[in-house]
Amino acid sequence: MTTLAAVAAAALIAVVAIAPMTPVTPVTPVTPVTPVAAGRRMPSPWATGRLR
């Protein structure tokens, strides 16, 4: 039980320590870049279609 508890605690600490570092770096640029690139491409036909 003690070993399992130690392993679980170590895993939680590792996840808590790694989770904020890993997603913040790639997610921040990837998330906005994808919609921005798509947003720039989409409005042209979408805007024309809505205007018509």
C-alpha cells in the first residue's frame, strides 16, 4: 500500500509539474494559429455568400 501510494503521489506530482509546462507552450501558438489561418481563408467565400 505504501509503495502504491508513493507511486501514485509521484505520478500526480509529475503530471501536475509536466501538465502546465507541456500544453501551455504548444497549445498557445497552435490554437490561435489554426483558427486564424482558417479564419483568413474562410471569410472570403463566406462573406461573399452572406453578402449575396
